[in-house]
Amino acid sequence: MLITFEGIDGSGKSTQARLLVEHLRSEGHATMLVREPGGTTLSERIRTLLLDPALDIDPFAELLLFSAARAQLVTEKIRPALGAGDIVVCDRFYDSTTAYQGAGRQLEAPDWLRAFHAKVTGGLVPDRTYLVEVPPAVAQARREGASDGTTNEASAPDRMEAGGLDFYRRVAAAYATLAEEEPDRFVRLDGEHSIDALHATVQADVQALMAA
Ligand code: ADP
Ligand code: TYD
């Protein structure tokens, strides 16, 4: 089973992905957690390039680099884990490319992008995708460490985070459209709910999914 988490930076999706993996492992399920871009030596190196604020990267080149990182991750890690019967939890997957490159960078995102993702992943489609939705300003405050004024570590924005609020508004709107287009795959979560409440919702949904 492949489960993915999506949302804008600072939405809280990595927190939820980690909590779900801890829960599944505590229940005895072999579970792999990977993040995108990353998860393999090549993909982590591509990640370093993609997030480097010193680099000026053409939007189409950016799309290809994210996709190259994904192709390697699918072949090297995700397919073998799924083949072994493990649960794979992925912090971002191809919906990120549709939202960030397609809408955020304002590349055209018509059918070719959908077909392209299928090519990159060999047709792999998540069994469930959790979309954690928060207003872009809330996510920005969390990224800047202002959500509760205590626990967040603030760091300099990476190259993607330098996009600004309008960029994130386009990304968030694209995610909402994706969720409307595939209601059976997507579960939308209100990211302003508490971490524990969100985790309980995810946990119950995954349990139902595994029982089905
Ligand atoms: P993302 O992976 O979407 O960038 P993170 O999971 O890293 O987001 O969370 C970003 C910050 O917001 C972290 O400091 C985290 O503790 C905090 N956070 C996560 N979920 C919530 C929530 N539901 N409510 C308030 N703060 C949250
Ligand atoms: P990361 O630090 O992992 O952000 P987050 O914790 O929010 O997931 O950085 C990944 C960045 O790359 C993030 O800004 C989203 C962006 N991204 C894309 O633009 N396209 C993609 O296909 C993927 C996977 C990520």
C-alpha cells in the first residue's frame, strides 16, 4: 500500500507522515517512510540542487529534476518495498509537481503532465493521499517559527520557499483542484486542527483502508 502526504510547506504534513509511520510500526506493520525529493543517494543530491537559493533554475528544468529524483526513488526504494508487501508512506509525490511546477511556476499543466507522471513512476498511483490544507499565511508563520512562539526552529528560506505568498496561493488552489478531481484517492484535512486530532483522523482512515 502506498500512502502519500501533500500540502504547502509548513502545513504539517511531515509531522502527520511521521506519526502515521510510528503508529503503523507499533502495530507490527513493516513500513517505509520516504520524502521527496530524496530517499536515495541520487535523489538527495538532486534535492540539494533544487533547494539551493544560490541557483537560478529554469521552471522546466526544475520539473525535470524533481521528476528525475522521483524516478530513481520509485525504482530503487518504493517498488521493492511494495513488492515485499511493506506499507510505503511518502512525504510528497507527483501531486507536488502538478501543484508547485504546474501551478506555482505557472507551467502549463494539462494532460501531458498527468501522462508524464505516469511515465516517471511507471504508472504507480497512491492508494491514499492526505492533503493537509492551511492558509498560506499560517503555513508561512509556522515556517518562520511563529506558530506558537516556542518550539519551531526558524531557518533561512530555501529556494522553493522564496516563492512568496502568491506562489503558495497558486499551489494551494491547485491542490484543491486535484482533490476535487480524484475524490476517491484524496482525503482533505484541515491543517489548523491539532496535531493529535489530525493523527486520529488519519489513523482511522488508514485502518478502514486496510480493512477494505
Ligand atoms: P511540512 O512538512 O508540511 O512543511 P511540518 O510537519 O514540518 O510541516 O510542520 C511545520 C511546523 O508546524 C512544525 O514546527 C510543526 O511542529 C508545526 N505543526 C505541525 N502540525 C501542526 C498543527 N496541526 N498545528 C500547529 N502546528 C503544527
Ligand atoms: P522540503 O524541505 O521537503 O519541504 P516540506 O517540508 O514542505 O516538504 O522541501 C521540498 C520543497 O520542494 C518544497 O518546497 C516543495 C518542493 N517540491 C516541488 O516544488 N515539486 C515537487 O515535485 C516536490 C516533490 C517538492
